[in-house]
Amino acid sequence: MSHQLTIEWTEPQIAVLGFADAERQNQLCWAAIAEIAEALKACREQGARVIILASSLEGHWLEHAWLRDLDNTVAGKDTTAVAGGWFPALDELARPEVITIAAISGDCSGGGAELGWACDFRIAEQQARFAQPEINIHLTTGIGGCSRLSRLAGRTLTNEMVLLGKAASAQRLFDLGAINRVVPKGAALATALDWARQITSKSNAATTGLKTILNASEVLPLDKAMAFEQETFVSLVVSDEARQGMQEAQSNYDQGVSIAELNQYDQ
């Protein structure tokens, strides 16, 4: 296989998945996406609290499916692996016990972009471009290019991207709320690692609970989502960890520390 997938544990609870396939311009063959799904699962089972998806190929993050595998699947011909790895990968990205960060250092498209839309955070370098070009080969999106992207960026830009096949800049997606940060070229991974360290410094039970609430809020009506949020809060507020956190915070406030200082609003 022409692709390479690496796993680097920068800290005990932070794993970086690095992908490169120069021969295919980081298009994702079935074997590659299956390996990504397995790597996500393995990192979670080995205790990762944050997984960063990155690329080591200049100019590309994760790109669309390798079309030969897709066409051969339809034709019943040999492929690099059994089709279907996309769905286990998406399931892993949704797991509440792991926070995922897309460190986007280059162009991404199709299924690769859809993996990015499924991550919890997206940090993109200023030169990165995003595309859902399925329309250009007479296809629709299949795993979030319409449904997730329209929720993140709004229907107006999504229409341009999916109906016209137009690419969008990182800055435009940031302005619409679909990208968390736009950073200079070469800075996506370092920024993602900084955010990962901030996440792992916080309560595991709280981050897991919050992602569970956020996931539920996407599929439940407001009244049911609110009820679920309250249930999750009640389950955590009685814990020793939460009580210690409340007591320490109140002690700081009693000593004159401001809310903004304690919660580091300016950092």
C-alpha cells in the first residue's frame, strides 16, 4: 500500500494520528480508512483522551475517497479492503470519552472533509481549502457533507460547496463558525497539541459528560435535550471530584479572586 499511518503519543493521554499517501494525493482508499478507524479505536482503548488527526503530506489534509476503490466496489471488482471503514471511523469520532481535533494543514475534500466535520474541533491553516466536489462526478455527499456542514456553516455556503462544487477557504468557514481557529501555515498541529493539553488538564468525567450532552443535543428535541443535560449534571455534581472543585473555587472567590481571573478569560 502507498499510504502511511503513524500514531505518536506526545503525552500519555494525547495521540496524534498522522496520515500520508503521496501517490494518491491523500485520497483515502478502503484500506486506509479501515486503518484509520482501527487506529482511532486502538488509541481510545489505550487511554487516549484526545486524538489529533493530522497529515504529513504537504498541501493536503485528508482528501476524498480513492475513486478506483469506490468504482470497483460498485462493479464487484477487487478493492484494497472491504468497503465500510468510514462508518466505524465516524463512530469512533463520536465516542464521548475521546475529544477529537482536526489539525488541518492543507486542502481537504469529500469524505476527508466529512471526517473533519465530525471532529469536535477544527484548527485550519490559512492556506487550507475545503471542498465537497461530489457533484462534479455526478454524486451526492454521503457521510455528512450536507447534513453536518449545513449545521456548522449554514445552508448558504453549503449550497455553494455541494451544488456548485466550489471550494471554501478556511477563513470563510471560520467566519461562519465551522472552523474553530485559523492559524498560520505550519501551526495547526502545535495549536492542536496546546488545546489537547488544556483538555487533558480538565476533569475526564466532565469532558465525557459534556460531549455526551452535545451529542444528544444534535438529535433530541429541546425539551428532551434539556432533561438529559440536567440528568447528566446531577450525576456529576455529587462526585467527590466535583465537590472538591466547587470548594476550591469558592475559597478563591472568598479571597478576592475574580471569576475572570480564576477561569483565565484572557488566556
